[in-house]
Amino acid sequence: IRRNEGEVVFHQAVREFAESVIPFLSEHQLYRDQYILERMTEPDRIIIFRVTWEDDQGHLRANRAWRVQFNNSIGPYKGGLRFHPSVDQSILKFLGFEQVFKNSLTGLPMGGAKGGSNFNPKGKSDREVMRFCHSLMIELHRHIGPDRDIPAGDIGVGAREISYLFGQYKRLENRWHGALTGKGLSYGGSLVRKEATGYGAVYFVQNMLEHAGIDLAGKKASVSGSGNVALYAIEKLLDLGATVHTASDSGGTIYDRDGIDRDKLAWLIDLKEKRRGRISEYAEQFGAEYRAGENPWSVPCDIALPCATQNELDLNDAKELVKNGLLAISEGANMPTSAEAMHYFLEKDVLFGPAKAANAGGVAVSGLEQSQNSLRISWSREELEGRLQGIMKEIHDKCIVHGQRPGRSVDYKTGANVAGFIKVADAMCGYGAV
Ligand code: NDP
């Protein structure tokens, strides 16, 4: 702990992982002899740099940026960039650590990384965001590339930011290749990438329910967030016949008793993706209830999809959800459930889809974007949706192998951690002392 003093969320992520993997290690001497778990918790390297940029008033501003290259045992580093004022090294290490095992679960050859900056894109003009992205890439371009490290989006980094970043990368490198994913469709992006994380989280919950003999159609769902993951999770829930009653942002939650239908969702996507508005405007537009400063977890539901940020669902929320009859939870966001809440769900036999399995759809389609770039082809929407569905089913089935609890619901958390661990551990054992 002293080695990583003060890195609270990184400790949380490692502890949650180690709880699952240590019992498995007790039966696998080889991994123990090679100190695999200890080695895995240390990133390969962390790059820290200053980003100086000019605001619209002509003043120079400075932010800190990082790239945590965690582990490239099974493929080039891969993972998103986050722009948010809360970003620090601990958050990026937790996200990079999770990414290693998530990418392993997809079955694609991708290592794990994460990066970002404490830059706050909210309230900045497009030109300010452009100047920041261009300046960040002046340093980052040396450390990335299709065989080295391939960043993507995350909180605060969407299509606009990826376009500015890729434009600057291509200029500095004087070459066009898939060094970033989440690109626009006119310059190497993939169909279904934008929707993939949200769709994937819903496919995962559909798989968990099916395995337990329950139908998703007709179920009531609560979703948190109203960003990239949340919006497309809502879309897929509607496609599969569920009803969705909540969405949120950092200001509060809307509770729509009639349900968010397709027309309302189209309006919400336009509000969030184009007008960069607040969720409270949905309540004004459609007469829904607005709960300022609250999250959605007190609203009764069968299925919960936390899709905003880490630790957004605590033990009290978990108790409230279970009291109201929750059947399943699928983590669209990374580590949105606190450790206490997660243990409570497992104790109560709620089907718990952990982030590294449930939200792996985004990085999986990023992997498919890289394949399309390398092959110089574009697959159709049907082809990509089919592949995404297949990958989510395979991840679900891998979790079951190591998550069986006789007479109880499947422990998907242990299943995901152990299955993700084995592939990376085997590669590290093979390499010897590197
Ligand atoms: P976006 O920036 O598009 O949306 C984030 C949403 O979460 C916004 O509605 C935002 O509200 C809300 N939010 C952010 N911080 C807080 C907070 N502290 N409290 C309450 N609400 C908050 O990000 P994404 O949708 O891309 O990412 C959401 C989560 O999903 C993250 O945990 C991310 O790591 C994870 N994820 C994303 C993937 C992707 O493909 N995009 C892939 C895998 C995981 P506001 O606008 O008010 O800040």
C-alpha cells in the first residue's frame, strides 16, 4: 500500500481483483512462483506531461496529462483517454489495470492502458478544445501508434476530441494509420463503435438473465448517466422490449414514469451529443420528475445499468435496489459499484455483471475498428452488430466457467477476474523475466 500511497481507487480495483484471483492461485503454483499477481499490479510505465494551450482570451493555460501503459503482454496497449477535472494518477491506474483484463476477456489481441487529463471540456469553446487536443498530441504522438498503443474515448472524450487528436497525430507523424479508435466514419471509424459499450452492457444483462431462465422483455430498467454509454444502453433496452425510466448527469436524475420512448430518446441524444445540454431540460420538455442532486437508485426497477462514473452506487443504494426487487445489474461504467455494494449484491444472489465483462463491448468494437483499418475495408452494421453480440456471449460464457456457485447464482465477478487473468498470466509466464 505504501508503494502507491493515497491511490484509493487503484487500491479498490486491485483488492477487488485479488479477492477473486488469490483463491485460484492457491491451486496454481506456477503463477505463484512467478510472482504474476505482484508483477501485474505494477504498470509497465507511466508518462506524465504538461499540456500548455491558449484560451479564447489569449491567456496561456496549463494542465497535466498522463498515459498509463499498464501491460502489453497479449497485444499493443489499448484504452481510452478521459478529460475531467477529477482525473489523477490513481484514477488512471485503476482504469488501466481494469482495462488489461477486460481486453483479455474480449479474446482480441489487445494490452491495457488508460490516459487523460484534468482538463475540463465543459464550458470550453470548440476552438479551445481543439487547441488543447492539438497541444496534448504534441507529446502523446511519440508514445502511441497501431503496434504500440491505441487510445480511444472515455468521459469527456467523444467524436469531437478524437477528431482533433487524430488530425494532429496524422500531421505530426506524416502517416495515416489506425493509431486512435472512435474515429469519424469518413476517416477510418467503424460503424457501431459509438453504440458498442451501451449495446454490449445490455447484451451482457440479456445473457445473464437468459442463463437464469428470465426474459428481458417487459422488464423495468434504471439507467444512470446520459453520455455515450448510457444513451445507447437505453436504445438497446428499448430494442429488446424493456422499459427505461431514468437517466442522469452530474446535476441530477430524471424519473419518467411513462418511460423514455424512441422519440424522447432521439431528443435526448440530440440534447447531449449536439447541444451539450443538461438532463434537467428533459424534465422540462416532457414533464418528467427531476430530482436535483440525486442518483436513480431509489426508483424501483428490475434491472440497473450504472453508466456514469466510478463509485456512483453505494451500499445504501444497493439495499434500496434489492428491497425494490432488483434482479440484475450490468456495469456500463467502470467500477460504478462500491466494494460494499458489490458484496451485498453477490450475497443476495442478484446477477452482477462486473464492468470488465459487461462494458467490454466498446473496446471489442475498437479492436474491430483496428482490424478494418489494417485491412482497408469497412464492415456493415449487421456484420459488426453480429460480431459484438457474439463477443459478449463468449465473455458471458467465459465468466460462467470460473464463476459457478453450486445452488446459488453465478458469481460473474470471480468468473471475469479469473478468466481475464489466465490469458495475461500465461503470456507473462512464457516471456520469463521481462
Ligand atoms: P460521457 O462523458 O459520454 O458521459 C458521462 C456521463 O456520466 C455524463 O452523463 C456525466 O454527466 C455523468 N457523470 C460523469 N461524472 C459524474 C459524476 N462524478 N457524478 C455523476 N455523473 C457523472 O462518458 P462515457 O459515457 O463514455 O463513459 C461513462 C462511463 O463508462 C465511464 O465510467 C467510462 O470509463 C465507462 N466506459 C466508457 C466506454 C466508452 O466506450 N465510452 C467504454 C467502457 C467504459 P455530466 O455531463 O454532468 O458530467
